[in-house]
Amino acid sequence: MSDTSLESHPNYPFMLFIWPDENLDLKFIYDNKLYSKEKILEFLEDIKVLIHFWIQNPDASVSDLLSLD
């Protein structure tokens, strides 16, 4: 993951875009009246943990995520 960006002018309360390429780019667009930037950054860290887990464990099932904390 090399690039992430945050914007605050959404059509929906929260949107996540993922562009798989040589790098995995993420873009969050969110309603800053509903979510703080800090909360979105926390969510970003959670997403990074999930993505790294799936990269390291490509055969893992969704239920395997329950062991992540």
C-alpha cells in the first residue's frame, strides 16, 4: 500500500475506493459531520491489517478474521 487519501465531500456517509495496481491505492470519502478524521484514520489502520492478513494468508476465510485484534 503506497497511497491513501481522505476527502470530505461525499454523496454517501462513507465510501471506500480501492485501486489494485502495482501498489494498492485506497481512497476514503466521508461525511465529516458523521465521522471525525481520527475515526477514519483508525478505520484505515484496520483495513491495512485486514489487507496484510489476506496477503499473508490467501486461503483464509472470513471467519479467520475473528482472531485478529
